[in-house]
Amino acid sequence: MRTGKWQHWLGKFLRTTSLVLSGTTVAASGNTVFAQIIPDNTLGAESSVVIPNININDLPADHIAGGATRGVNLFHSFLEFNVSNGQRVYFANPTGIENILSRVTGTNPSEIFGTLGVNGGANLFFLNPNGIILGEDATLDIRGSFTATTANSFTFPDGNEFSASNPQAPPLLKINVPIGLQYGQPQPGAIANRGNLAVGQDLTLSAGEVTSTGQLYAPGGEVLVEGVSGNVQVQYLEARTATLSAKDNLILQESQLGTQENLTLLAEDTVQIRDSAANPFIAAAGGELLIQGNREVDIFALNHPDSGLFSLGDMVLRSANPVGGDAHYWSGSSFRIEQLDGSLGNLFSLYDPIIRSKGDVEFEGYRGTSLHILAGGQVEFDTVVITAPGLGNDTINPTETPMLANVTLSDGTPIVIDGSRQPTLDVRAGMNPAAIDDNSLGTIGADFPHPVNRFFNTLFLQQLEPPDDNTVATSADITISNVRILAPDGLVLLTNQYQPNPLLPGGDITLTKGDVFGFGISTRSLVNSGSVILDSRGDITLEDDIFVSSIATQGKSGDIAFLAQNDITLNPGSRIQTNSFLGEGGNITFKSGDITLGDGTLLISTSRQGNAGDINFLAQNDITLNPDSRVQANSLLGEGGDINFLAQNDITLNPDSRVQADSLLGKGGDITFVNQNNITLNPGSRVQASGSLGGNLTLNSGGTISVNNGRISSSSLADVPGLSAGNIEITADSLTLTDDIRVATTTNGKANAGNVTIDVENRAFFARGGFIGSQASRGSEGNTGEVKLRAESLALHDGALLVSRNSGDGNGGNLTVEAADIELIGTRVDSGRGGFITESRGSKDSVSGDITVITERLLVQDGAQISAGTRGQGQGGNMWVDASDSLEVAGTGIGSFGQTVPSYLFTVTVDDGINAGNAGNLTINTGQLIVRDGATIAASSFGSGQGGSLTVNAESILLSDISADGTIPSSLSTDTFSTGDGGELLINTGRLTAQNGAGVSAASLGEGEGGRLTINARELVELRGTAPNGFPSGLSVQAL
């Protein structure tokens, strides 16, 4: 038994009664006028009667009277029932009759080629199991409902039936409410309609197969077309609601279907939708639009510009298999692709679908050409694979749809969407409903786009009741898992910033870890890879192990941009990469409130032969790189890309995080940190720009820059003389560098190392080892750069070094320090050094850099040093110390071998070779000079080179005591300890005091000649006391 799907409403029209059918035979008239309508004898004395030529509605008509009346229902039975072309046949509608049920018990189908009507307001039910044919001139004049069916019988709850195939059994039929239709034969008869069928209420065509190439009108009710064993085809309908249902296939060829409320299209096999260049396909529902093909939904409707699927309510495409959806969609509420159980399903397209929805858009996956989604609500899908650009002019593109194609991102950047030339995933969520009604895709009338307005009548449109635009959208979120673009030059745009709906809150973009590919977003290509843009009015979040990649083998890799009004968060293991093997790397841009890179995340723009792209972070709040995260703009043969961190608040690199702009054979990129608050590099973190020429490194903070056991470095490998590696510039309110830090620009070839410039508004504090400066490695030929530091106060503790050192054959750079207060305290155990150093180890043409210290107060203590020396054939650097208030050099420290080393200021030469360089000169200008507890100020020679001169200009000088271990006296000295001659020692002072074993010496302690000692003291020179070991205080120029 097959039960019709219209049973839910049939009962509205048939009320409870009882019907007694007699077996009396009623003879039909022999008049040929009535040959096509022949009553049978199954109703006995209550058989139907055909009365010709009755005036109905001012025109002649054949009137069908008689029949069996039971309550409000009237039953007719016919052997044959046909209506000729031009003929008008009306059923009589006696008073009180609401429903007229008629059946054909013969063996021939019914042909309705003229007008079939009811002379009143009753509903007409017409049953012929052999088939029903409605010709192209067929019309209905029925104010109520009309049902045409090829079922065998109407069925009732008690099991009885009103049957055409067994009309005389049972003789007694007790009627309650009929519940449906019963089809007895394997292949029920068909209904074919080529006419224009209009009714006042419901219109039902139910058969084995139904083909309607005519028009179906039921603006006040429901159209139900049902094929219970085969296909259904419908060309045109208008109704309040409509359901088209097929046992096999629902074929909608160039159809125009319009409902004021819901429209349902169902097939147990396939729903097939097609248009043509001449005629559009339109499905327009003023309520919900459901298309369900249990095996397949197959839509191709892009040939005609007016084609499309439209609904003011929800739109659902449902199938067990992926939905073929080459069409344009417009939903006034939500849009979903579903599987049969209601879970999300998949969509595929060979051409170019456009989805417009004022509500949410949800599906599991998509595969096909460019996809455009314009949604007033949220968008959610798992996997999208874009195979190629869209074909034809059915995309969003600058020519056909310029208003939608020209998009301005939230940061003001203009982009062009062209799905016809560029394989594109274009997702716009949280849009203003008015923007979804953009003219370039069809002017929205009161409710629908223009094709609907043009193809359906005005009365139909005026009766629509669209949902409230402000209630259909739940949020502006975009949630996806995987996107792949398989063709070159692709584009992924995910945005809820385009024409935003101001009534919706925020709106986040989230990339989740999907179950299919698990890679996030990929625009990989053999030539130019695609770009990725996420533009969010809320947050952007990448969940664990999500990749966003644009990788090109031969061409340029695409750019990646994340823009968020709130925060950007990359959860642990996420990766963002834009790489090229032979071309240019793409740019990566993050702009948001907070930017957070989780543990182990990677942001990479690289190229093998071309230049790497730039990486830019712009945050209204903080930028945080968590442990083991990496930001890299590297190239093998080309230039490294620039990396920029700009934040209003803090920038933090947590342990073992890396920021690199390197190149093996090209120039390293520049790296810039700029913010208002603090910049922090935690243990193991690194910022480096290395290459044939290193890049520039700039840290500019309105707060504190703190580096704890981290690295900031720019190094050069170039063998081209005259070129320079990158510079390091640090600007901050305060600066703290601790625990084996390294801030250095280095050359390892013939190029020069860069400069290091540090400018601190308040306190600079360097402690517990570390290296800050410019250097050239052994075997290199380039010069080191200049090192400049300015601060309000400066402290170097426990072996921290400020250095310009050349260990190769080039010149050393100058070192300049300017601060109101400077303290250098202690050494590092493994090196035995700490303080300011310029040094040269190279050939006779190399020169060590000079040291200039400008301060009010300078303290050098516990083995710290200020040293300008040469360890090779080049000239040692000069030193100028200008301490307007005081200079104190005090005590000793521990050297690298555990020995006692003095705190000292000196210029020195230490090479014993025959061409050893000379030491530089040392000049001190201060108000008060104190040298105590084994400290030393010296310009000395420890080799064959000449010692430099020492000039001291001070209001007072106190030299006091020896070292705690009794081995080193406090002193001013130009002593020579080897074959080189000592330099001149000149003291200009008001008062000179040497006590407790301290002294002034220009002596020779080796083979060289001692220098001249000159003391100009305006008041006195006082020598007093001896050291505990009996060593006297004194002035010495003798050779020992």
C-alpha cells in the first residue's frame, strides 16, 4: 500500500458521516454529447447525472448532478470521464456540500482538455487509476481545493475505502476521516498536465508519475505534486505553500516555482534542477525552502542571469551524498547543506555558486570552483576545496558585480574579488542585511531579488511575510577547519568586517582542527600560490596543529593577513607559512588587540632563490610569543624579509622563542620592535638578522626593555669589502640586560660589522655576564662598528661587557658612553672581565677603536675595567674619560683562572711580535679621582709595542691601599712590562695623595724604557704610610 503524503490536510475537508452504496445500475443517456462522461452503476439510484447546456457563469456548460450525498460530502462514480477541448464541465454543488469525491471505474485514462469546475465553493477530489491527462487548454474553475489522483482508492481509519478498482465491495462504508490514498498496482497511472490549473485553495496532483509542463496556481493554499512510484516534473507553480515529491526523480527543467510560505522539493532518488540560456530556473519561497534528494541533489542553474534559489525563510539542501549546487542562492534566513539525518552535508560545484543568506550558513564541506558566501549571520563549515576559478560571468567579479568585488578591509586596504579569474573562497559573515541585497546581484524589491519580482505576480509578492532581518542571524562568527586551493593565484577571504550589521555582537573567526585533512588553510601551487585574508570584528583563533600555508614551487607565494578588532591567538602547534622555492616569499600581517603565539607555533615566510616576504605584527595591546614559537623571514639565496612588531602595550618573547630574518647568501632582513610599554626577551629567546649582510635590528620602547639570557644579533658573512652589516638600535625608558645576554652585530668576512646604538631615558642595567657590542671574528677582514650608549644612569655588574672588538684584520670601532651615573662592578668568572672594551688583534693597518666616557660620576669596582687595547700589529685605541664630579676605581676581582685582577682603566698593547702595535693614550678629566684597594689606571705596554700616555686632570687625587691579597698596589701607571717603551704620565691636580702602599709609576719592568712622569700640583703632593706588607707609597720612574 502506498499512502499519499497529502493525508495530513485531506481530513480538513471530509467530515464524519456514513455512506451506503447500493448496487443499483444507472443507465447513461445515449446522447453523444455525453459520450465522454459516462456514469457507472455502482451508486445505484444515487448515480451521477450529466445535464448538458446549463448556463453557468454566463456560459453554457455540462452540469454533473446526482451522486450520493452523505453529510457534507457528495460522491460520484464514472465509467469514463473526459472533457473535450472547449467543453465546460461543472459539478453541481448542492447546499451544505463541502467536498465532492469522484472516481472513474473504467479502464481508460481521463482527458481534460477543456474547463473542469465546481458550481460553488466545494472541494473536488478526482480519482482515476488509469491516468489523467490535462491538455494545454485545460483550466480549472474551482474556488475550493482540487485533487487529481491515479490511486485506487481513498482510505479511512477503519480500513474501509472508496475504491475505483473494487467499487462494489464492501457495500457498506462507514466513513470517519480519510487518511490517504491507496495504490494497488505496481505501476500506477500517470498524470500529465499541460494546462493552466488555478484553484482557490489547495491543488494536489498525485500519481505514479506526474509531469506538469503547464502552470499550477494556488495562491490561497498548498500545491502538492506527488509521484508515488516514478518521476515528477513541474514547470511552473504559484502557491501559498508547495510540496513536490517523487519516488524516483524530481525533474525541474527551466521551472519557476513560487510560494508565499514554505516550498518543499523531495525525491527518494534525485532532485534535478536545470535552466537554459533562454529560460531561467527559479525557486522562490516566502518561507522555508527545502530541497531533498535522498540519493542526490543535482543543480545546474547558471545559464540564465535570472536563475537562482530564493527563500525568505531557511533554505536547506539535503542528501545522503554531496549536493551538486551550481546556482546562486539567496536566503532571507539561514542556509544549510544537510545529510538525511540532519547533520551537516557536503556541496560541490563545477562552476561557481554564490550563496547569499541573511542568517547563518552551514555545511560540512565544499569542492569545486570559486565559492562566494554573503551571510548576515555566522558561517560554519569543515572543509572547502577550490579547484579552479569560476566559469563564465556567474562569479563575483569587477565587471559584473563591481560593488561586491571591490572590498576595503578593516585596516583600509583595498582588495578586488574576482572569482572568474582567481580561484576564490569568499566568505563574508555578519553582514548588514541591506548589503546582502546589493543591486549588482539583483535589486531586492520589498522582499525578493528582481527575478522573483519579475516572474511572479504582484498580488503574490504583496502577501509575503518575510522574517525580521534583526532576528534571523545568531552571530557573525566564522568557524572552519580546512581550506585547500588547488589552482594558482588563489584567494581565501574570511571576513565579518565587510558591511557589518551593527546590531550583531562582535564575531570571531576560528580555525578548528578538522577530521579530514587537518591542515587548516592551504593555497599551495606549482606557480604563484594564493593569498589568505582573515578580517574579524572579534577574535581570530587557530586551534592546535592548524596550518595556514601559501606555498609556491616556481612563482611568488601568496600573502597572509590576519586582521582582528579584538585578539589573534595561535594555539600550540599552529603554523602560518608562505614559502616559495624559486620566487618571492609572501608577506604575513597580523593586526589586532592582543597577538598571542602559543607554544611551538611557527610563522614563516621563506624563499630558496628569491626574497623572503615581510612579517608584520600590529597590536593595540600586547604581542606575546610563547615558548618555542618561531617567527622567520628567511631566504637561502635572496634577501631575508623584514619583521616588524608594533604594539601599544607589551612585547614578550618567552623562553626559547625565535625571531629570525636570515639569508645564507643574501642580505638579512630588518627586525623592528616598537611599543609604548615593555619589551621582554626571556631565557633562550633570540632576535637575529644574519646573512651575507646582516639586517638592522631596532627595539624602541616607551617602557622597559628587558633581556634575560637572550640574544639580539646581526651578523654578516659577505666577502665584499666596504659593505656593512646591519645596525642594532635600542631606545627605551629603561633597559635591563641580564644572565649571559648577547646584543651584537658581527662580521665574519670582508664586510663591516654594524653599529650598536643604545639610548635610554632613565636607567640601563646590565648584569651577570653577557656581551653588548660590535665585533669581527678571527679571519675576517671587515671593520667593527661603533658602539654608542646614552642613559641617565648605567650599571654593568658581574661581567657584563660593552664592546667593540676586532679579532680579524680590520679596524675596531669606537665606543662612546654618556650617562650621569656609571657604575661598572665585578667580573664574569669564566672570562674574568666586565666593563667597556675596544680591542684589535689584526695587522699593522688595523686600528683599535677609541673609548669616550662622558659622565658626572663613574665607579669601576671589583675587577671591572675600561680598556682600549691592541693584541696585534695595529694601533691601540685612545680613551677619554670625562667625569665632571668624580671617578672612582676600586678593588679587585677574580680572573678567568682564579687569579686576582684589578679594577682598571687602561690602554694597552700586549703583542710581543716585532711589528706590535702601540697602545693608545688615556685622558681623564674629573673633579675627584679615587683609585683604591688595588685598582689601577694605566697606559701600558706588555709587548714590543709602545705604551700610551696617561693624562689626568683632577681637582683632587687619592691613591689608597693595595689589594686584599697584598699583591697589587693602587696606582696611576704608564709602566712597560716588556720590550716596548712606556708612555708619558702627566698629572694636573690641586692635591695628590698616595697612601698605604699606593703610588704613581712611569717605570720599566721589562726591557723597554720607562716614560716621563710629570706632576703639576697646585696645593700639595702627599705620600704617606705603607701597605700591610711593608710596600711604601711612592712615585716611581726607575727601571726594575
